[in-house]
Amino acid sequence: MKNKKYYIGLDVHKEKTTYAVRDKLGNILLEGETATLYTELYERLKPYLNSSMIGLEACTSYYTLYQNFLKNNYSIKVANTIQLRQLIAKNDKLDAKRLAEMLRLGTFPCSYIPDKNYTASAKPYTGKTFIDGRKSTM
């Protein structure tokens, strides 16, 4: 992360995402809020993306954003929310700034995200198998 010029924090929610961009010195260069859509975030963050590290807080709506940033070869990490809550108090207005700062300082608590090949091959569990071998009907 030493060769990165910018650190982008994304606090992702179902409808909206708050973002903050910090430089190497920790100065806030850009902050705001937009719809939780890759195209919207891309347009706002485009000047910073090629030399940045992106960190986002996991929620039910993060995966599509995460995959789009990966697909376009941007450096991205997902925060482990359990560890994150132990480090900072929850505050939506400050979360994006804090995520960017943790990336910059190297204290970002990463979460494990399985790669796309694994998630595509994993089959959801759809029923029960009883001890006697019978299967439930669902």
C-alpha cells in the first residue's frame, strides 16, 4: 500500500453509499454520498481510482460493488465488521473517513471474501437428510 496515493473509504448501505478520499498525508480530498451503484461511484471517484486502495464496510449490499471494482482491476478490501466495531464506535457520518484512514495507516481489519470460482461452485443447502437416510421435501 506504500505506492498508493489515495485511500478511499466506502460506507455501503442498501440505498446509499458514503465515500471519503484521503491522500497519503491523511487530508480529506473528497467526500460525499451517492446511490449504491458502481457506475455512480465510478464517476465520482474516477480521478483517484488508478492509484488508490479502496476499503468498504461489509453489509448485505457490498458484494456487487466489490466484484465490479475487482473486475476493473482496482485494489479493494472488505472490512471485518466484528473487528471494526471493536476498534471504532458506529457513526455513519464518520465511517467512510475512518475506513480511509485505517487503510492509510495499515490498520484496516480485513474480512475473508471467497473468490468468484468458489462462490459459483458452492451449492446452497436446500433440505435436510435424516439419520435414516430420508430426505425432507421442501
